Amino acid sequence: MQDEEDIRQNEDLSELFEHFKIIVDKGQSLLRIDKFLGLRLENVSRNRIQSAAAANCILVNKKPVKSNYKVKPSDVISVVLPYPPCETEILPQNIPIYIVYEDDDILIVNKPAGMVVHPAKGNYTETLVNALLWHFKDLPLFKTGQIRPGLVHRIDKDTSGLLVIAKNETAQTILAKQFYDKTTERTYNAFVWGIFNNKSGTITGNIGRSPRDRKKMAIFPDGDYGKHAVTHYKVIEDYRYTSLLECKLDTGRTHQIRAHFEYIKHPLFNDARYGGNKIIKGNTFTKYRQFVENCFKICPRQALHAKSIGFYHPTTKKRLFFDSNLPDDMQNLIEKWKNYVINN
């Protein structure tokens, strides 16, 4: 069920989710919207309402308004936030996390492979969000239980790498808009089956749920189904039957790299869902088969790492860029293929 959870968690990350919807009574007199919502929403302070308005999270008739907007009869008010309404209480857990950078607004985490990012049905513990809640537990905003770590993008359970986390709703909304506007910069390292005739290229194709297997995504090159997706790649090095790539995304669709490279018949090494956990290239000799099986054991997941991320700081507006090294399992995998090419 892991990949189905990944798909469900990663869908529509750059969209805003409606938490409250109110249709103003026809007899309502003119009243500031922060006062109006303060009377209508239980256990929500006026300060929180004003902060939400400042972050363009309060819409009237589908347009953002400020806290001094005067509500009118029949107005349709929506309170939207960059995360879906919480299905159940999420508890803090003392789980180690690798923090690359932190200030009052953001946190950069290097997530290990094997860690789920966000709690989901049947899996509400041992996730990155549980760990972040523990890390933030002494901050005033998080003590109320009304605020939770702001995820503006996610990576699959068995993908490693960098994630940016917002520590307040204003930062979360500003960062979410950067992802939506595609002003962020992300690079991934992918170890894939096969070698390439051209040392760089672009994969384009709409991505949507596969009609044959709901646990995976599929490419739809023609028609309107799915969401537009573009992946650029360049070859860093090839190893006779496999290649190490750098990938840059114009879009951030669920399983984008995994699905795009399966589509061009270069699935990620050991990606069980997308066919990379079989010998795709090479010979049939027993020695080679044993070598590949050993490689699968060295890196027992899809060989994909979110290596770098760039964005504008939500408060200072300064351009930030963070980079990371490949994790040990991928480094060991690459070293093993290098030695194979040299010695065979």
C-alpha cells in the first residue's frame, strides 16, 4: 500500500484546501470580516483570522480580502489553507531528523529513505510530521494545537532528500505560491537502467493515475487526462548498463520522475512499482545476475534523491539554495557499478 499512500499524500500539493465555508445571511449588516469570523468560528482568535487574511487565505466570492473587508449579505466566505483539514489528531514523536537549516520561518530537512512524510489513513505515527511536531512543541504557535508543520511539497517514502518546511501559515502560503508559480528550483539525482544516446533531454507527458493500477501513475502523451509534467535530465555518468542522471523539474507531479523514466523505458534502479527491480539491461550470465541482485540489496529502494532546492525566503525575500550529498546506499551502489565496469 506504500505507493498508493504516496499518491494520495502527494496530490494537489500546490493547491489551497477549504477549511470553512460560510454564506452570509441576507439580513447581515456591514461588519469587518475579522470580527464576523471571530463570532462564527469557534476557538479561533482574531489574531489568527487577521494572519490568515494577510496570507490571502480568506476569500470572499473566490477573491482574497484583507481583515478590514466589510461583509455584505449573501457573500460567500471561504477560509483556505495550504493543507487539507486534519482527519485525526497528529501526535508529536521524538524521532531524530537531520536539520540542514532553520530560522523563525522555515526549516530545511534532509529526509532519509524509508520515512513517510505525512500521516495518512492507517499510518499516523513515525512520520516526518510527527517528528517535526516534537521539534516544534515548545513554540507558542504549536502549543495551541491549531498550527502544524507546513508542508509545501513532499517526496515519496523511499525517496531521500531535501524538503522545505514552513513554521507559520504566512510562510507556508508564500512558499506554496512559489511552488505553484514554478519559481522554485529543484534537482534530483536518479540512478536508472540503460544508457542514453544524447547526454541531455526533456520528457514531456501528462501524468495521472494509471487506469490499470491505481497504486501507480501513468503517462498520457495525448488528450486532456492527467496533469502537464516536464522533466529535464542530463547524464552525469554511465556504467555500461546503467546511468546516473541529474533531473530538473518544471512541474512537481506525484511520482513524476519515476513515471517519466518508466515511460521512456529507463526505469529507476530497484523501483519495484515502476519495473526497475528486474534486470532490464545486461547479459544473462549467472555472475552478472548475482552482481545485480547484490546491488538491489545495497540500495533496497528506488535510487532517487532530492539533491537540491532553491527558493525565495518568505520574509527576507532573499534567494536561498541548499544542496546535499547522495546518501550512503546510493553512493555505495554507484561505487559498485564503477568497479564492475572497470573489472569486466
